Amino acid sequence: MKAVLITLAALAGLGAVAGGSVVAFGLYNVSAQAGHLPAVGWVLHTTFRNSVSLRAPSMADAPDLDDPDLVALGAGHYATACLPCHAAPGQQRTATSTAMVPEPPHISEAIAHWEPNELHWIVENGAKMTGMPGWPARQRGDEVWAVVAYLEAIRETGPAPDTAALAEVTEPRAYCATCHENVAGPVPRLDLLPADYLEAQMRAYASGLRPSGIMEQAMSRVDGDDIAALAAEMAALRVRYDSPADPGTEDETGRTLAMRGTRDVPACTACHGPDRDAGPAPGRAGPAIRGQNAAYLAQQLDLWRDGIRTGSPLMEAAARDLTDAQIDTLSRWFAQQAPAPDN
Amino acid sequence: MPRSKARAAARPKALSAALTLPLLAGCEGAQSALAPAGEDAAVLATLFWVMLSGAVVLFLAMNGLFFYLTRIRVQAQSETVARWLIVGGGIVLPFVVISALLVWGLSILPDHRQAGDGLRIRVTGEQWWWRVEYWPEGATEPVISANEIRLPAGQRTELILDSAHVIHSFWIPALGGKMDMFPGRETFLSLRPTQPGTYRGQCAEFCGASHAWMAFEAHVMAPEAFDDWLAAQAGPAQTALSDAARRGAGIFTREGCGACHTIRGTEHIGVVGPDLTRVGSRTTLGAGRLGVSLDAYRAWITHTGDLKPEVEMPAYDHLSEAEATDLAQYLRGLE
């Protein structure tokens, strides 16, 4: 028994010395040109597949992936963040991309073997030691669905945004406009907001104070000195926006909730502007939101309520007790209102 | 030497007596069940004194008996005496005394749902303040106030109690017993204060971080004075404002205070927090947390969470001192 223990201890010691030598003297060849041994490749890939399957979220969390605005937003992000490695549909990958280890699959190949919820997990989390990055903003899995929506759109043979063309747009104003001029839904109308507010938001995105994987990626392409000028141009942008479902009828529940609130919900209009007939709200604490896109408002209220968007103690307190139904009602009501006259 | 020793020995006794005496003062004052100022509290005080007297008598009797049997008559007792002591002192006496106390105690117990003389007050426990609605007889809508209860002396008022989120307990010791407040369920209390004056109420059920800061003042007023007060309370907020107050009103609007607070007669109709229509007429700030000086108002506005941990209201510490002062002037003037 004693001899067995001594032998085991000696083997363990030798193993530690051998392992330490590999690390300490650089004995392992990390060359990408050398690649993996076949068995190692199989182990790594199988582990990856099974890990994704185990962790993929429920499809119950997914929004409507056929929403054209969501697809367009996802395409805009894909063109700048994903396309350099995975290429656009119908386009070749670059030679540099295919020389990576592991090789990033062409996008039509990449999506072929995964369900939408698995794609969501991969885009949100990335994969260690593969070069596939995680989503730039933590807790913003909600944004990832836009990319999934685009990937689902190209899976089918129907029309999908041309990300190869989108990727050509690099001039900052034109680049911002690809979404903010043409996409509604989850993309906000900027013409409602003053330039100094936009500038503050752009800086908050750039620094990560306001978490958004899509906007952080976008702002990483804008030089810090250009932000003020760009904000002024964005505030003047004429945009496409969702027209109210039926402007003739007003939802009384929404009106009461927005203008009076409940015992748990403060009145939104106290900060965001009074009755639409009463003119603008000079100097109020909150930005103008009347006429803003409903999907964007709902998304932002979710983020405030869940403590993901922070930075305004007033708004954090105001949104804390909102229910899903109230968020839905408020977003629709504000989207239906005519914007403040000074905008 | 012996004298100083004796003095040293006497000192702790004198000290403890000196320390104990002020404690007795706690039996007086605005928040004491032993200084009743109403019919219902008087019943409870009587019950307490009767029980205390009885307990003292029993305590002395038991110790006297023990002393007698161990020091004065130390020989073994006869079986007859022992049986009398056990059956009489151990079974019959407690049965009679406890039954009598129970019957008497139940017979004088205040009826929490006793009909009043017309006025009903609904009090809702919030974290950590009191939402108050006065419903005079025949009223179709309430007069809304907060963090203060006013009652007419000599009249019986019905209180309807409930709570928004957690269990609280409503207690004005000088006026009556306490009653728990439950979310989603009404409880009742009926009070007939007799002596005009100012008394203190306190939440008596742990309800979160600022439970200890959840208090209020109860003002018992002569009936005519109460009627005048209630009539004045029902109207809109006053509009004659000083220059500072007018600036403060602008800050109130700009900062969105009206999202949570109502000031009747203005655009501010929020119902999350206390109604501020006549906040300046109240005698405490922040549900008994602070007095009502200008400094207190300013401190409350700018350091809300420091003064009342976990309170829902955000601190407006981004206001300049001049702005906070103007806002305080405005609110303090809302009498």
C-alpha cells in the first residue's frame, strides 16, 4: 500500500514538472498554421455544440423575428460587427478570415445547423478561444434578437437587407442614418430630441454608461471630437417613423396612466411634457417622448425598470413598479401623441 | 474612613434611583398609554393598573408566605395544611382570579367597530408614511391629507385601516389600542378622544428599513375648530405666493414633483406620495421624521434617503442651495 502511494506521488510530481515545463519553456506550439490534432478538434467542437444546446434561452423570450424593423436593425449591426469574418450572403469570406483557427464559417453555413435560440446564445455569449466575441454590452440580450431576426431572414430565400451594401457606408452621418433614417420600431426617432441630449446619450453609449451592444459598436466607429457635430446633424435628421395605429381614438387607460399615474406609478407627463394641447414643456426634467416609436419606448421602459439603464435616480424610481401591461399601454399612448410643437 | 466607605456604598443606590426616576417621566407625554386622553385609552390604562395592582398583591402574598414558612414557622406542616395550600392556593384561587379577570377584561374591552358620530377616516399604511382620507358624514369624496390625524374631541370617529404593500400597525397610545393594517384587507378602529391636545402615533409593526421613522402627530381639537379646519382643508392650495415661493413653484413643476404629489388647484395630480396641498399646515415633515423649519424642508428635499433609508422619493441633491430654499419656501407656505 505504501509503495503504491509513493509511486503515485512520484508520477504526480513528474506530471507537474512536465506540465510546468510546457508552460514555462513554451514547448506547446500555438501556431494557427499547425492547427489542432483531429481528435482535439472533435473534442473542442463537440463540447461547443453541446454547451450551446444546454444553455440556449427559451424561444418564449423572443420577439416577433419577422418584424422588418428588427431585421433591418440586425442587418445594420451585422454589416459592421459580424460581416468582416462571416461575410455577407452570396459574398466570399476574405482569405484572412478563412486562415483563422478555428475557421469562422461562412454565414449561410454558420446558421444552417442552429435553431434561433441557439443563435441568440452564440451571438450573446460568443465562444472562448475561437475568436467569436460576446455581445459588447452585458444584460442586453434583448438587442441580440435583432441580429437573430436578420439571420433568420437570410435563412429563407425571401428578400433580406443587403448587408454587403450596408458595409460600404462608412461616413459617420450616412452610417448613423442607415438605421436612424430608415428604421423605426426599436430604433428611436432622433428628430424629437435636442442636440445636447443626443450628444450626452452618444457619449454615454461610447463610455458604456448606457449599455447597448449595437450603439457601443456604432459609437466605437465615431471619433470623440466629432460627437458634438454629429449630434447636431442627427437632431436635424428627417426620419421615417411608425405612424400611430389609429390616431382618431385615444386610449383612456393610457391617458390616465400617463397623466395621473397610480399609487405606484408617477405621472409620466410631469417630467416628459404636459397635455399635448398645452404646448411644449420648457425646462422639464425629462426628454420629449411624445410621438416616439412604441417599440423603442417599451424597450427602454423595460431597461429602466430592470435597473439595466441607469443614471437618472428620478427615472429609476419612476419605472421601478411598472408592470408589463403598463409598459405596453404607456408606450402605445405616447407613440400616438403628436410630438411637442417646437420639434 | 468608615464614613467614606458608607458613602461609597450609598452612591450606586442613589445613582440608580437618579437614573430610574427619569424613566417614570416616560409614562407621561404625547405617546403614553398611561396618560390616556381618550375613552378607549382610559379603559386600557384602567386594565393595566388593575392588573399591576393585583400582580403586586400576589407577589407580596407569595413572598410573604415563602418567608413565613422558611423563616418564621420552619417545622414540617401537617398534611391538612399542605392540602389546603395546594388545592386552595394552587387550583381554586388561580381559577377564580383568572376567570374573574377574563370576564371583567372582556366586558370592558373597547369595541373596534363601534359606530361613530359621523366622521370616518381612512388611513392607508405606505412605506413609510400615512395616506389619510377624511370622510365627513354624507361626503361623496374625501378630504385628502397625509402624515397627520386630526380628531374632534368628545366625538367618536371610525377609522378604516388598510395598507398598500406590507403589514403596518396604527397606534396612538394616548388615544387607544393598536390595530394592524394589512394589504388587501380592511381593519377598523373606533376612537373617542376627550382631551384636546397633540399626541404622537407610531407604526407598531416592523415594516421595513424605515419603520422607526414612520410616525405622525394626532391633533385632538374642539369640535368647532375641527369643523373649521376640515372645511379649510378641503379647498385648493393657496395661490398668494411670495417671490421666493413663486420661484419654488416653478422648480416644483420643472423637477416633475407633480408626478408623485398632488397640490389641489394646480396641474400637479400625482398620487404616489403624500398630498402636499396643505403640507405647510402640518406639524412634522416626512411622517414625523423632522420638524417644519425651513432647514428641515431643505434637508428633506435634498437628503431624503439619508433621513429615511430606502424611501421611494429620490433625493433632489442636484438642486442648488438657492433652488432648494425657494422650493422649501413654496412648500412651507402651503398652509
